Amino acid sequence: MAGGMHFKRAEGEQRYDVFHTDCPARDVVDHVTSRWGVWVLISLRSTDLRFYELRESIRGISEKMLSQTLRALVEDDLVWRRVEPTTPPQVTYGLTEFGRHVSEPLTLLFDRITERLAARDVEADA
Amino acid sequence: MAGGMHFKRAEGEQRYDVFHTDCPARDVVDHVTSRWGVWVLISLRSTDLRFYELRESIRGISEKMLSQTLRALVEDDLVWRRVEPTTPPQVTYGLTEFGRHVSEPLTLLFDRITERLAARDVEADA
DNA sequence: CAGGATCCTATCCGATACTG
DNA sequence: CAGTATCGGATAGGATCCTG
């Protein structure tokens, strides 16, 4: 996805120089925080799911984006993929240890945002 | 940013029905996890920054995207904006309490990913 | 310095159709 | 069922120019 550029920074400007664009972690962060990546990871936290279960869990996602997102996450070793060669075929997805570790902050993030929004609503009703 | 659709779900399929697309928090999550939102928030965690400082901190961001991202974050009350009416003008940005609260999981996420990548590199060198 | 306005391109992403 | 392939519209996002 776009790909980091890995250019080295010249001297004299390391003040606020967090390692943003030129950082290999950029790609993984991009995948994790991508439009659908977030919800795939959060969905898989509760239980392993099959392709169509994921599609139905994440309302509004197209098959294309789901498979694309899953492929990226599998490549990053955040998600595993198991194929049962039956007819019809069954493919199950789940979180790797890394995926579980990484998706934890995601739920925290999500919780904090919804929490706040809920508080806002109550406040508005008063 | 695209905007949630807020369609209500019909009965009979609430199994894995996390509140994804049709959720007001979606918008905020989208802003926070947007391509540049992540880095703006992380950058501001260490200290308040002026516009050009942010631009230089986040390598590769255009002025357009920076101001656009900042505007969204300010609207969500994640970031505050202070204008010093001097010449030349100075505008400073910083995290609100909410922003600090929400960006915390973000750094955790980032740390966990870089951690893992670092471990990978060491492993590869061996 | 901080940005708005404009233009233009790359890509994202959904809809549809097809395959093993 | 679990995808891939292709198309086309929408949007993200960079470059440039301009303003208070």
C-alpha cells in the first residue's frame, strides 16, 4: 500500500523528527488502521470467523475489500488463514498472537471514543 | 470523510453484529486512524506544536492534508487551536484531554508494532 | 507564517461478472 | 463458499499559486 520510501534524513532537523513516513512500521500501521483493517481485527478478537461470517459481521464491506484487507493482514502476520479443502470450501481466519497483541490497543481506542460519545449524548439530553 | 450511513439493521442477523458501519463513532475513528491523523496525534503527545513544526515533524505531509486533518481533529475536540494575532501570525496546536486520552492507545499500538519489527530484524541478522 | 483555492492525478472502493 | 478480474465513479491527496 503505497510503500514507505526509506529515505534517510539529513542532519540538522532531528528536533521533532519522529520516524514517520520513512519508517518500515508505517506499512503495518497503515494496514492496521486502514478503513477496514480496524474492523476485521476487532471482529476477530471475539472469535475466529469464516469469510462470509466476516463479511456479514462488518456491514458495508465488499468482498473485494475484505479479501484485499485480509491478504494484507495475513502478510503482516496479524491474521492466520486456514483452508478446509471440502466442498464447498471453508476458509477460516483468526488472530495470530501478534494480531491479538496489536488489536488490543484498537479496542481500547474504540472504547474510549464510544465512551465519550455516549457521555456527550447524555449531556445533550439534559 | 465519506460519512457513516446510519442505516438501521433488520432483525435476525445480530450474531456478529458489531456496530461497524452504522455507528456514529465511525467518523471519529476514521479521523483518528486516518492516514495522517495518527501521526498528528502522536506528534502532539510530546509537545504542542505550530503549523510548520507539525509539517516538518510529519515528513511527507502536504500543507493541504495537514490543515484538513487538523480541522477534522479540532472539530472532534481531539485537538485545540490557539491563534496569536501577531505578524507573522502564530498558530499553535495541542491535544485536548480527550485527544490525550484517545491517542494513548495509538502510541501503544505503534510501540507494539515497532517492537515486533525490531525483534524481526534481530532475528533476521542471526 | 498559516492557510485557502484550484487543478489534477493516483488510489480506493463498490458493483458486477466469472472461476474452482 | 471463497474468492479473482475488470470496470468506472468517488475520493484522497500532492503541487502550485495566492492571501491576510
